[in-house]
Amino acid sequence: MNAIVETAWDPSQPIVALRDVHKSFGKLEVLKGISFDVMKGEVVCIIGPSGSGKSTLIRCVNALTPFDAGSIKVEGQEVNVAHLDKLALRKKVGIVFQQYNLFPHKTALENVMMAPVLVLKEPKDEVEARARALIRKVRLEGKEDSYPGELSGGQQQRVAIARSLAMRPDIMLFDEVTAALDPETVKEVLVTIRELAAEGMTCMLVTHEMGFAREIANHIYFTDRGVIVEHGPPATFFTEAKDPRTREFLSQIL
């Protein structure tokens, strides 16, 4: 039977624990021993130059990308095992990408409902009520019957967030979710993420929005060339960076 062996998880322990995670694509080593913890309710921002392994790292957390060595545990359960129940994992760990990946022939409401109905086999009436509530939550009431092509980029991204939340995850991963948006639509997506964090959702964000990271994060990790160069709380990370590479990076984007 393909299933995660359920183990009791103590909420005083990390909800996500990474230990010496390595990943290569052919001869290119993208992650070179990444280790850190995320506690329940924390917001962790991962920043760094393009190609530094940020997106690969969070894709490893919900097993979209298998890694080569090390350990990632989600609520005490190892991700990198042959018998992993990926559906059970992805119910716990939602992910939103830079591209919205909505079904163009489905309305906003139908996009939000699809996974709980088709994958989890939940009752349609129950899912529809939840989906409508989530659409209100991301401030898109009135857009339930709109198709993706009728929505702005920021509206589509908020539908994508609602779709992920419809699976009722414990952890949300955000992979540069504002990178493809026009500047005026970035704010509405960040407001949605800010509200989720304020409600206690555990979030891991890959982002280039430094002002947002400074405001929302409990902890910031700066990665470069597959390693964590420096990390710390925003209060000190942005003003007291010690590593020259971190200071150089911040000087270019702040």
C-alpha cells in the first residue's frame, strides 16, 4: 500500500525540517547542503539571485522535485521515500507558482473546486460552499463565473491561491508569485498573502519583494550558488548583514 506511515507530530517541533539537502540536475549541483527549520505559524522568506536554487528548494518540500541526499520532514514525516503518498503530502502542503496554471475553459469557481471534488472525492455541495468562501476571502466576490481570460493577472493569481487553499493545507509555498504581474496588481496578491500569514498559516516564500519580506517574515534566508549564505530576522538581516555577498546583493535591490 502506497502511504506515508503516520507518525505523531509534536507541534513544538518544526513543521518543516530540512537537513543537508542536496540536488543536482546532471552535473549542475543546485542545492549543496541546505538545512533549516520552519515552525508552525512562521513565515520564512527565501531570497537570492536567479539560479541560486530557491525555487528548486521549495519544490522539494512537497515532492514536486525529488532531491538526491539529505532529509526533508513535513510534520515529522520524511518526504524523500519510495512509499511516499504524494496526495497526502500535497493536502498538507499547498503551492502557488509564478504562472497561474488555471484551466482556461473553467470558471474561477470551477478552478477552485476541481481538486477537492475530483481528487479528494469530497461532496460537491460542500466544496462549492468552501470555494465561494475562499473566493470572497481573496476579494474576488462577483468573479465566480468569470473565466481566467476575463481576469487580470493579479486576479488570476488570487484564484490560484484560493485553489490551493481549497485543499485545506497546513503549509503554503509561494514561488515568486508576483514575478509575472504588473506592478499595480502586485499589491493585491501581497495583501492576500499578508492576511493568510496574520491568520497563522505557515508560509514559505521565494520572493524578490524585499519590502514585503521585511514586513511579513519571521526569518529570511539568503541563498547563492546552492548554499545559505546568511540568515536572520528582518530587523537585523537588512541592516546588519555580515557576509559581503549578502551586502552586495542587498545593495543592488534595496
